[in-house]
Amino acid sequence: MHNFNVFTGEPRKFDPTFKGPIYNRGCTDILCCILFILALLGYFAVGILAWSQGDPRKVIYPTDSKGQFCGQVGSPLEKKPLLFYFNILKCASPLVLLEFQCPTTQICVERCPNKFMTLVKALLKEDDREYYKQFCKEGVDMTKVITRRCLPALETLKGGVVVVGNKTTFRDDYAEKNINATDLLEASKKSNVVVEARAVAMRIFEDYTQSWHWILLGLVIAMLVSLIFILLLRCLAGVMVWVMIIMVVIVIGYGIFHCYMQYASLKGQAGSDVTIKDLGLQTDFSVYLQIRQTWLAFMIILCIVEVVIILLLIFLRKRLLIAIALIKEASKAIGHVMSSLFYPLLTFALLSLVIAYWAITAVFLSTSSDPVYKVFNTTECMYSRDTCEPETFNSSNITAECPDAECLFAFYGGETLYHKYLILFQFYNVFLFFWCANFVTALGQVTLAGAFASYYWAFKKPEDIPAFPVFNSLGRALRYHTGSLAFGSLILAIVQIIRVLLEYLDQKLKGAQNKCAKFLLSCLKCCFWCLEKFIKFLNRNAYIMVAIYGKNFCTSAKDAFFLLMRNIVRVAVLDKVTDFLLFLGKLLIVGIVGICSFFFFTGKIKIVEDATPTLNYYWVPILTVVFGAYLIAHGFFSVYAMCVDTLFLCFLEDLERNDGTADRPYFMPESLLSILKKSNEGVKTVD
């Protein structure tokens, strides 16, 4: 009678011929493999089409009203990299959201105007005339007689806005308008925010140019610390795990102490009691470090993290021993398969290639349209917003019926068959990016799983471990299971593209008042987020089964799911405890590198005299080093995590297949056998 349950399946039976990953296997999911190859060929075709039609200059250089590129090297406008708007107030019009273009003349200039001047005043002096002329349209006759106007005293505000009492009078292509000063000030504020954001971006860029070599040094140190940590785990896994736990607690404790000292030192200082809410959004983030509430918030967050970690360690202390045993065994496995530590470099290179191809294709697709010109005017005109041709505009009847109308560059578009399906090409580019990125990740998981499974199912270690396990596993994955990897990656890519569409809809509905639609959308986003996490977890374990047994994706996913369900308690506790311990390892490495970079870039420690670079924002290189250190530590520990997951599934299979008798001995090491209070009768495994 079979012990079968619809939710857990049938336990694995003993097979005397099973000695680890099966070598005599066939190709799986061939149909999906063919589909993936065809999709890649289509992706290359889209890339070639985009590269032949696109023009990245449309992104790099601003475009004037004639569709010319400002500052383009080798062009007549090479020395005019900036775009000047005749009437910046028109950019605040709702029309801009539809047309993506301000309905005012725009010209390329060498520098922005730094003083106010009327045309009347400019005509009085030769120097003023030359200064004024650089902000006029090409071909304007400066000697043309104009109607003189009497203008009262002018007060120039920050940002180059000119106010006359309660009204503002300015000239825009011979059309005079009166605008309320309040509206003008609001537009000025919006303009100032853009200008300030650009200034912040420039200061951040300057910080990178001053500190890039120190950032690289910090990333190299992070790599060395990660490598040393992995090697120490191999030799002293048990001790290192406890040291790691204690060090994380100490590092967070020091962070709490440092925040408290900063909080106490600011007491009584002028302006330190201002709240973050009252301070508002500031582009200079160092301002926030001068108020006590910031350090209080940091201290509270770190205290919460510290308490959560300590409570988890207390309540899961009984499971730590088994988790440490798994990490010890993973350390031994990596020690015997040292080439696995370098495999993330291949994954990183392939992912970089995928990201670069997607980004370049996206840029060329977005710039593969033709310039579209439209009629812009300030008075009532039946031809307003109609398309036009600059070459024939002046000789058309539009200028006769609408004297103030102009034919200006509006946006990039087109009406050809290619332009009609351009949005589909962009969608295809994003979808293939997800599919290819997931495929590269899946390839790495299958490769490492096959190598570590070869280690576990070797009864005598290291004698029974096959030569070049990583290389052989990679070859098996590409030769037999490209279709299975493409199948699992396709399912995940579909879910991810749906999440992208939901985010797009969420952005579109932000201004909507329909609460029911917002609630439904939030529920869908939450459901698909959970679904993505579940599919990633199931795919990871399915790939381990693919690497071991060589079956198709659906069968492997079913076997992995049933195996995990039959051991749901161990999965929920042991596997997650090991993940938590490995996360603490990454946290420790990032904390060490982050603290060292903080002390260096703030000048509190000096390697050599005058070594600390002069920076606008010292948090720019610090955050870059911390983020890079996390990615590096994640790369090394991802190998460890895959090793632990593979050994864990093999461990569960071992418990079902074998019973410790002479005919059916366990393959697990003596350390795990002793913890589980099991043994092999008359046979001793090599630990």
C-alpha cells in the first residue's frame, strides 16, 4: 500500500543504483528551449532595428525649436550646450504634460543670461546689443524699429524672474502679457527646484570624480574581507558563526552608542531642536545631521533591530546547532569545490551583458523617432497644435491667418509602421530583459546545485567527488536543461512583467479619486509580490532537483514541492535559520566596511596626510561603498546559500532513501548523524 498524500506526495524510495547527480540523462523541455531561442533571435532583430533607427544624441543633447542638438561635437552649435526658453512660464502649462514640450521658442546658447535687459536698452549701446543678440532667434534684425514702452522700476528675483509691482510685463515674440506676481513666483519656485536639483547632481558628480579611487579601494577591501570570512568559515565554521552573531550585536550596539553621543552632543546648540517635519526637504543632506531628531530616529531604528536579533537568537537557540552543522558541511563542500567561489563572476558578467543590451536597446528605441513640428501660437488660431514643416511654414497660409503662429519642434514621433509598433518593441525589450536575467540566475543555481550535490552523494569524500564538478555541472545544464531553465525563467518573467504593468497603472491612477480601484490595485500588487517570492523559492528548489535527477521542470518542481511539504517544519525553521545566519554575515561585512568608510571620508581617521578628499557630500562615497560591499558580500554568500539549500534537500532525500543499515547507509556526515541521534550500522562515512 502506497503512503501517498495529495499535499505531500509519496516519499522517495531506496534505489541502490543512485550515486548522486545522474549522468545518463536526456534533453528536457525541448519546446520551451526552441521558444527561448526564437525569442532571443527576435530580441537581436529588435536590437538591430533599434540601432539602425535610433539616435542617442536625442537623449544626450537638448533639442531647440528647430530640432537641432545643443552642444553636439562637430556641429555649428558645439559651443552652445545650454537650452534657453523665451518664456519659462509656459512650461507650467498643462499642455506640457500632453505635448512634452513647452509652447515657447527655445534656442541653444553658450551661457544662461545673468542680467535683465530690455530691447530698448540694448539698442542704446553696442555691447548691450551684442549681449542681447545671443538670446534672440537667428536672423532677427536688431535695427528694426520697435514700439517703445515705458517700464517702471524692475526688481529681479532669484532665478532671473522680473517683477513689476503686482504685475509682470515682459516681451515674448512681440506679444505683451500681464501675469499675476503670485503665479510668477510659483513658476519661479518650480524652476528653482529644477535648477537646485541639477546643482545637487553636479556636486554629486564632482564628489565621484574626487573619491572614485578611494571607492574602488573600499570595494577591494570588501572583497578581501568577504573572501577571508569564507575561508575562516571553512576552517572554523562553528566558532565563526558565534563570533559573527556576537560581532553583529556589538556593531549594532556601537551604532546605538554613536547615535546617542551625537544626540547628546547637540543638546543646547542653536537650531538642533528643529524637527524634520519643520525642516522640510533639503538638498544638502548634512543639514539633517545637525538636528537631534535625526539621531534619535537612527537610535530607535537600531534599538529595534538589536532587540529583534536578540529575541530570534533566544527562541531559535535549539535550532542553531543543526543550522551550524549545515554551515559546517557547506564550508567543507566549498573547500572541496573551491571553483564555486568564482562562479558568481560569470553570473555577474552575463547579467552585466544582459543589462547593457537592454539599456542600449531601450535608448535606441526611445530615440528612433523623427522630429515632429507643430503650430504654436498665443492667440486663437484654427491651426493650433497642427503638424507643420519648418521649411515651408513661412510660405503657407497659416502665417497669413495666424500672424503670431510659429512652427516649433514639439517631440519625437512618427506615423510609419515602425513607429506604430514602437511601444510593443519597448515592451518586448523589457520582457526579454526579465526572461534573460532570470535565465542567467537559473543557470548559476543549477550549476552550483549540481556541483554541491556531487559532493553530498559522494560516500567517501573527497575520493568519490568527480573531477571538475562545477564545469561538468555547467555543461550538463547547457546541454540538457536549457529548456527547463527557460521554462522556469519564463514563468517568473511573466509575473514580473505583470508587476511592472501594475506599477504603471498605479502611477496613472495616483490622481484618481476611485478608492475601490486603488484598493483593488493594491491587493493585486500584494498578491503578485507574494506570487513572485513563492515562484522564486519553488524555482530554486526545482533547479536543484533538475541538477540531481535530470527531469523536466514541472516534474522537478512537483518533486521539490512535495519533499518540502513532507518536511515543512524543518524547512520553516532550519532553512530559514541558516538564511538568517548568512544574512548576519553579510550585515557584518557591510557594517565593518561602512564604519571604516564613514571614519575615513569624514576625516576622523587618516591613512596618510591630506588623503581625505574634499567633498560636497561625504555620504555619496560612503553609500556607494556600502552598496557595493553588500553586492560583493551577496555574491560570495549566494554561493554559500545555494550550497546550504542543496545540502538541505539532499539531507531530506537521504533521510527518506536510507535508514542507516549496512545496505542503506546514510550519506550525511557524522556531525549531522550525531545531532539527529542516528548512525550507520557497521559503516562509517568520511566526515
